[in-house]
Amino acid sequence: MADAYTRIADAIVPSVYAQYSFEEHVQSLEIYQAGILFSDPAIASKLSMGGRSVDMPGWKDLGNDPSEPVNDDPADSIEMKKIGARREVAARNVRAQAWGIPDLTAILAGDDPQKLIVRRQTDYWQRANKLTLLGILKGVVADNLANDAGDLVRITGASIVDTDIIEAAYLMGDRADKFKTIWMHSRQMKALKLADLIDYVPPSEQGGPLIPYYMGLRAVIDDDIPVAAGVYTAFMFKDKAILWNELPINSEGGPLAFDC
């Protein structure tokens, strides 16, 4: 008898909707569009194997040993060098969310709130993933301050001026020009706008919004940027600075369920 009723799962196929939502919510993030995030299919395949972390072994670059002259003396051989290995570990974040609406709510409201939940899923997971990423970045900064004397962090207090960005970039020495994007709070953007330091470049798509640039860096503005005691954090990135993978949607049941 229960099968005679039309249920929300009959109107929305969970596996189809979950796949659509998965494809949309990361790619729509401005930080993704700015080229900060990238994915690696090899890492995605490792995530499917389970576990709390993923090992990512690899080879280090060749060293800076000077080249050696050669001659025809067989006793004068070139010293063999070795190549080093590195081991990095990617942490797995397992996140979920649930919303519940009593049937009486839809009756009294005159509308079905579950439709809104479905419609707003992509935007919700955009914000949730962004907050997760900010938490990771805060941890990176805290680790640098605690273990590396803050050699990649420039503390400016509550101010931000053009010299702050230059000084921060040159913490990387001759790689300072590798930075392509800056992620900052709107209060920081306001200060830079008042100083007439922001340029706007039209996107490739016709009719799209102008993209702000600051000293050649694409500016991504976000009020979820960490703020403490009036001090605002800004992050600078090179292209593809963060490896970000998500498990593909399992169409057999999938991560999305309706219980009505």
C-alpha cells in the first residue's frame, strides 16, 4: 500500500541529483575558478580505498650540484649523485549534513520546503567546503608560525598596503613572481580600493562581472576569511596551489537519501 503514494524520492532520483550536485558545487567556487584548486585522478582513486589519510610518495627534484668537465681519462670518472624521495600525506575530510522537515510544516506553509533544500544544496556545499579549506589553511599558517619561525607569514597588524603584499611575496625570494591569486577579506579590499590600487579586467565570457586584480594578483574577496582582534588574514597562492579531490558519487544508494 505504501508504494501507492508519490514520495519525494519518486520526484527526485537521489543518484541522479547527487551526481549533478557533486559536479557543480566545487567548480562553482570562485577560488576554484581562480585556479587555486586542482584535482588529481590518481589521488581520487586512492581515496576510494578507505582510510583516514592518503600517502603520496614522490621524487624530489635534482639537486644544484655544479656540472663537471669531462676528458678522455678513464680514471677520471664523474661522481654519481642520487635522487631523493619525499613522502606527503593527504588528510581525508568526511563531511555530512542532514535537514529534517515535518509534514505539517509543508501543510501550514503552503509550500514544500524540501524543494528549497534540494535547490540550495549546491550553494550550501560551496560554503561548507570553503570553510573546510579555510580551516586547513589556518592550520598551515599555525604550523609555520610554530615550527618554522613564521618564515612564510608576514604580520602587518590591522593594516594592508601595497608594500605589505610585496614584502609577503618576497618571503619566497626569487619565486615571488609565482603568486597569481590573493584571497582576502572585504575590509582589506575596501582599504585597497580607497587607495586606488585595484584594477578590473573583463572575463573571457561576454557579459560576466569584471574580475578585480591587485598588483597583478587576482583578488578573491570573502568575509569568511579569518579575523582575530581586528587583524585580517590574507592568503597568497600560486596557480594550482592546493590539491583538492572528492570521492566520486556512488550511484548505488549514494550519499544522498530521502526519508519521507
